[in-house]
Amino acid sequence: MSAPAMASAPERLGSVSTDSALELRGVTKLFGALAAISDVTMTVRSGERRAVLGSNGAGKTTLFNCVTGDFLPTSGTIRLFGEDVTRFPAYERVRRGLRRTYQISLLFGGLTVADNVYLACRGVSRGRYSMLRPRRGDALVQRAKELIAAVNLTEVTTTPVSELSYGQQRQLEIALALAGAPRLILFDEPAAGLSPTERVELIRILTDMPGHIGYIIIEHDMDVALRVAESVTMMHNGRVFKEGTPEEIENDPEVQALYLGGGDE
Amino acid sequence: MAVFDTTEPQTAGAGADRAWWERIPAAWWALLALLVVLPAFANDFVLFQVMGWTFILGMIALSLMFLAGYGGMVSLIQMSVAALAGYMVAIFGTSGMAELSMGLPWWVYIPVAIVIAAIFGTIVGALAVRTEGIYTIMITLAIASAFFYFTRQNYAIFNGYSGFNLVVPPQLFGVDWRQPVPFYYLTGAMALVCYLAVIYVSRAPFGLVLQGIRDNPRRMAALGYNVTAHRIAAYTFASVIAALGGILLVWQNAQIAPGTAGIPAVIDILVIAVIGGIGRPIGPFIGALIYVLLRTFSPDVLTAIGFEGERFKLLVGLGFLALVFWSPDGVLGMWDRWRAGRARAGDPLTGKGGQ
């Protein structure tokens, strides 16, 4: 990841200096009578790289959706960089330095790669309603170019996104997440459906990210997850089941029983 | 064309580095030249009734194209916004209803009409943007019909059923702008300005964000955009275009009445936009020309073959039906497919060559 791509910090609202990037206290999300996640409490330090593991239906993506504001939690509080954002809309959280990628690519199919990344850069800067076209050499256009280069998409800059390969779309997802000086990124299964070579490239992008950017990664591929994370949270049936370092989790008999013995699946 | 056109910005040469007039295809210059010299050989009826009306309806449909094509919001309120601007011109300016019109000068009533129409369009937008698809259509249609009945029953402001007559453009620079040739150039110039504004804004951050919201609103929120506020702002922009069309419309008819924004007129704007194609800003003008030609000449054709002249709506309806059946993206879509077909005519294996 090239450093200048995230060097200049755009407008960031209400930043409160703190050591914890994300703090969840008793977060519960009910869908009718079903608790997708219940009483989740966890803290992620600034710059920390955390993996969230668990079988299908463990509540990992719901957890992400509560953090990003796609869903409001039924109860509990969410603090982002020290600020209570539990009731904030998604765009307010994003402007505070939170980004996410999606399990299924959610891109703008009718727009080009360049426009996609440009929009991601523009979203956290001023001039979102500007009626004036960017000038040649516009700072955000330059930043978008650097990000496109960082994820190896330079040769498809002007291609509509709907014409990209699956692997390229996943790379573009990451470029969008890196746009506009993020401080905490949520990666939702970034390795899903990638070829072995593309996985190696993904691990390179993740480990090369500047140290001040923390992330939480949901990943089924244990190889990827345990190589890019410093700490691991295991979830099971919507609850936090275990926390620890990758080694502790890997060697934990209960985790092995759940994952290798099949658990409840 | 994109925010940035080339992959290698340092290389001077093709594409983005050409001056803007070189990037416009010759066919567009030819069309523009034809429109400029048209008064030399077209009669007054063609200039005033056919072309003037085409430009006006095209502008109102263009405001719908902006919302539907770039924003994914099918709004049926555009004709009501236009009619409200027309009413405001009659009320703040001069009309045959001297006791209701205030008789203010043009440089007051034109901006006031645009601002009031834009506020109205923005409020409707604020109500409509929280809904999607068919519900947006229903909400805007409901407000449009409420506007129609309100103007018909309100005599204190809108003069009810009869509306306002003798609403004419100001005699600026000693020109009677309601004469066919000046009116043709006035409407043509306004249509061109609105058309270029839409093209320009579609590639500015505002328009790009709108297209992002059309493709994926949830993702736009996840990039830091306030989707609701942006959609409402799009209604404001579209309302200004519709208001300009509405002002020209009241000048062309020299009168305005509730029927101007009746349900048939509201639907006609949708039909025009769909016939032309909502993919690009030129579509509404193509649709408006087809609509105006059908509307103007089909009574004669029908009478000639022994039908009643009033049955022209049947022709419009059948044409619309045929079009949405064979080309749901309008005349523009047909044109694009024809060009793609010609381009493919080269090498049958690679699809290269040909055109």
C-alpha cells in the first residue's frame, strides 16, 4: 500500500483522542424473536488488527452491520474512537474514520473504476454537493489514482465496474475502503472466492497497510485470518465465545472441537 | 468520459487533452447549425408550435430524466412544478386578471417564480425520497393530482377553473419574444442551456454521487454520503429546470389553467421521457419532438383516413405501447443497438473492425 494514498487527512468530524478505536457494550440485535447477536462486549484498540471467527450464523456480519450503522442495535452501546455513535446514521460514522467492505461486492456497476474510487474519496471530504467538475490535477483525483495503483487496477481505470472480473471487484472493494484516511476498517470475508494467487496478494495488501489503520476481519479461511490478525474473537450463536492471540485460539481445545469437529453444523 | 479520462495523465495527446469543442462529434455541430438556420426556411407554425413546444416539453421531461436516469427516482411532479412556475409568472407579473396579478417587473417575477417552484419541488422531493420505485410514483402522482384539484378549486390565488390569460413575455430589448422567430430562439437557447447544465452536472461530484446512489444507496451511505439529503437536492436541481420550462410554457400558451398540470399532462411528461429514453439528456428532447409531431399532425392523418381527429391519443398510446414492447429504453436505446449492430458487422469472430 503506498503511503501517500492515505497521507492527507480529510475533514473528520468530532474526533476524540482515545486509545480504543471501537468499544461495544452489551450489544444485542433481535430480528423478531431471534437474537442474531446477544450481549456482545468487545474492545478494539487503535491500530489493532482483529479477526472475528465463527461458523455461519454466528452473528459476525450482523455485528458489522451494527457497528457501521446499517442496523441499529436493539440494546447496548457502540463507541467509536471514544464517541457514542449508537444512534448515528451510517454516513456520520464513516466521516469519523470507519470503513467497511462487503461480503458480496456492493459497487457502482454503471460507473467506471475511477469514478468509484473518486466517490469513495469524495464521501469524507468537502464538496459532496459540488456542481463543478474537478479540475485537472485535483487532489482527490490524484488520491483516487494512487489508490487504484495500490490495488493494481491501473489498467482498468476507465472500465465500467460491471465489466470487471470477480477478483478485480474484490480489489476495488479494498480500494474503496482505503479511500479518505480511514482509522478502522471492517473487512467482511475479503478472501471469499479468490484464487490462491489473489489470496497472497490480499494478505500482502492487508499486512502492508500503514500502522495507524486498525481493522477487523471476518474470514472463513483460517490461514488468511490468523496470518493478518494480532488478536482473535471467536463468536458462536451470536455471543463472544473466546478471545485471544491467534496461537491461543488455534490451540484451544474447545475451538478445535467447534471448528474441526464440526460443532453444531 | 470520466472524472479523469486517461490512465496516463502525463502523456499529452489523444482524448482528454483535446479542446472541448474538438471532443464534440461533428454530427452535433451539424444539428446545432441546422437548428440555428431553421428560421430561414421553416414557417411560423413549425417554429412556434412544433419546435417551441418541443423545446419546452423537452426541458420539463429533461428534469424527469435527470431524476430518473441519474437518480433512479421516477417523479411525476415535474409538470406540476412547471405549472406552478407558470402560475407564479401570471400572479406576480401581469395577466388578463388584473385584480389577481401584481404586475411586478420581469426581473422580480421570474426569479420569484423559479424559487417558489424549486421550494415546492424540494418539499415534494423530501416526501418522496424515502420511498422507492412504485411508491415514489404513487406519492408524486398523488401530490400532482392534489395540485390540479387545488388550483381548480382555489379562486383567491389561482383563479380556479379559468386560470389566467394574456400572460405574455416582457418586451425586452425591444423584441416581442412571443413572435415565432424570437420565441423559437428563446426556447431553443434555454433548452440548450438546461441540456448542457445536465451534461455538466452529471460529471461533477453532485451528479456522480447521484448516480452512485442510483446504483447502490446503501453503499453510498457507507462511503460517507447522506443519501436522503442528496436525493432531495436532486429534486431541487430538477425543479429549477422544470420551472424554466413552465415559464416558457405559460408564455407560449399566453394562458395557464388547471388543465396545464392535469393528470393527462403529468403522464405525458413521463411518456415523453420514456419514448425518448432516460439514459441520456438528449432522450427527452427526442421524445418531445415525436410527441409534438404526433399530437400536431395525427388528427389530420386520422381525418384523412376516415377516423375522428380526436383519436390522436390512440396513436400516441399505440406508439408508446409498441416502443416499450420493443425498446424499453426508448428511441435512444434503439439507436444505441443499431450502432452496436453496425460496429459488430466487422469481424464476426472478434467483434472488431467494421465501423
